[in-house]
Amino acid sequence: MKKTLQPQPLMLPLPAVLVSAQYQQRRSIITLAWAGVVSSDPPRIGLGIRPDRFSYDLIAKSGEFALNIPDTSMIEVVNYCGIKSGRNVDKFSDLSLTPIQGEYISSPMIKEAPLNAECKLDHLIELPGSHHLFLGEVLLIHADSTVLNDQGRIDPQKADIISFGGGAYWKIGEKAGIRGL
């Protein structure tokens, strides 16, 4: 028997990602679970961000961001970046994270994250409600060789990615099947 629940975001698992941005001399990292793929050609990422967040203005004003996919060794980084505001702290310095420069964007990427994407902001859609939608085109991906399979593709199990749900972070399990008939 199913029980009815009040409306809520119902996508599980949600990715736990770190988005870094910089505008002028201010930089920050925000943890987001409201993130996902919205297009494959061109590759485009969508981010739901509250307008009162410090990173909101950094992304809106710079027109770019770095999507950093952390692994489970970075749980404390993910948690810290989700509860501390970049208005008050430099998260790169506080967490001893290494900012690295991309080829197309000025916003720093996080070296310690096994996967990074340089993204150019395409659209900022001011939605009614709590979050606005940032759409960013993926310009280039940087992948640590340890997360690639023999064909040079990203292996989700090797990437050891983090998901979020029910107020907690989760480790993704094993492959359950393959696409196709």
C-alpha cells in the first residue's frame, strides 16, 4: 500500500557536488544537491541556487563556474562547504584545497576533486519560489586518471561519488544493470 506525501523534490539519489566560482577577487565553493544534466548536445548542467547564497552573485556576475565532483574521501569538505558561507570564510584556505586554473574559465577548480568541468553560464532563470536555475554549458572536463576505465571513460564506481538524500550523504553502490535490450 502506498502512502501519499506532501509535494517535495523527488529525485534520488541526488548528486552532492561542489561548485566553485570567482568574481573579481572574491571566490567561493558551494555544496549543491540541486544539480543535474539538462542537455547532451551541447552538454549543459543545471544548478538550483537560492538568490541569497554568496555563490549566486559570483556565478551571475562572472558568467561562469566550475563543477567539481568530489569522492567519498571529501565528505568533510562537502559538509563544510554546505554549511559555511563564503561571505565570511575562504573555503579554499580553510580546507587547504588547491585551486587550479582551467583553460576557458577564470573560476578556480578544486584539484582534490577527481572530476571537474569548466562551465560557461548560458542562462539564469529566475523561478518563482526558493531557487533560481543556472544553466551552464560544459566547455571542458578534467578527469583524474584514477577514475577512468580502460577505454578512457569515467567509471562511476572508480569515481566513488557522493549522493545526498534525507539530510545525509550516501555512497553509491555497485552496478545494477546495463543500458540496452
